[in-house]
Amino acid sequence: MATQKDGRVRALENEVKVLRTLHRLGWARSQDIAATVWTRWAQRPVGEPDFKPVVPTASALRMAQRTLKRLRAARQVLHGQAMNGSVIYSLAEGGARRLRELGVPAETGKDLVRQFSAAQFMHRSVGNQLAVSGITAGFRVTTENEVARGRWFGGVDGVAAKKPDVLFNDGRRIWWMETEKSRRNARDHQRLLVWLTAVRDDAMRPSGSTLLPHGLRWAKVVFVCAPTFQVKLCRDLLAAGWKQDGIDSIIMFKPTLYSNEEIRFAY
């Protein structure tokens, strides 16, 4: 009897963990949930983040699917289907209410799974995988959904009028992540050059950053991008007067870290 009761308690705890994950990510695939809830987290970061996607075990994926099935039956989770066949999940009002009863200011995610473009899906999916990699590695992570809702230190205004896609924080430094799946228009690209120059200058201040709060400093601005984006951005920064060592000191490119094929299939 005690073992059976412990199993029920554990199942309820897992349900809350899944709901909290959806609250943080906005929407997620079952493998994102499995990687977050059924992967052992590091207590604190060890060195630099590697940004690599966390691949859940088959057992973890089965546990996530079973838990999501229960939550769907209880009308606490919604599901939808992306253009490529991937099934995604978000909070139903019942799940949001359950979290609010625990003191979490959760909202339903029904609008997040109703309609979105293929580009939006790819962007958020990569962002969520980045977030999961940081969470499990022990970093304080701000997800794309949390940034969009103003639940980060930059609020609605951002840092120098810009918001990240994902943010890692080890308590001293931040890694600011941008996922770039396509070329920016000319105006946005120029704004990016100006912003990166402001970040470079801020990172070089001996007395510390004036753009970041709480004594934080810049580690890197990380671009998960196509190789063509990397080439163009570096060329334009050099043309604007940057030196190559200046680019290397503050910017990191991950052009092959994530691909469309890696997030193509439904689970």
C-alpha cells in the first residue's frame, strides 16, 4: 500500500513539474518536457555552457507521454500540431488554475497553439531546446516565453532597446542568445550592428556594465544561425570598424548546433 501511495504522490509531483515547464516555455514538445522533467539537473554550472540539445532517454519520453495523457484527460493541458507534424502542448485553463493555487502566476497557453507560421515554430522550438540545455546544466535561464511576457530583468524595454531569445546567467555573467533562421531586413540588421557595438563597449568598461543589473557582466552574445548570417554579420562589423579580436571576445556563433532536420519529427 505504501509503495502504491508513493507512486501516486510521485505522479502528482510529475504533473506539477510538467505544468511548470509549460508555464516557463509557453509550449513544448513531449521530448522537451521529457528532457526537462526527467533529466537530472546540475546543481550549479560547471564552466561555460555548451548549448547542445538534451536528448531524453526512451524511458523519460514514455514518462512524459503518460503524464501528458493524464493532464489532457484532466483538461489541464492543450495540444496542437505544427506544420511539420510535431505535436506541441501548452497550459489549458485548468492547468493554469492548478499552478495559481500553488502561487505560480500562470496563464492559459491556448493562443500559443492556435496558429503560427513555420518560421515561428522553428524559432521557438530552437529557443526552447536552448533553454532546456541551460536549465539542466544548472544555469539560471530566462526562456523566450518569459522574455515575451516581460518576466526578466529587462522587462518590456529590454537592454539597450533589445530583447534576447534566451538568456543564461551563472550569477556573474550572462550569455545572450539570438536564434537566426533567416536574414534580417536592412533596418533591423543595422540596428543589430549598433546594439552589438553598444554591448562591446559596455563589456569593456573596467568599472563594470551599465547596461546589465545586479553587477552582471557580459559573457557572450551567442548566435545560433545559418553560416551565411555569420559571414555577413562579421563582414559588416569589420566594415564598421570592428577588429576580429573584438568580434571573438564578445560574439559566439553556433551555425551547426541546430538544424531543421533535428526538430522535424513528431513524438
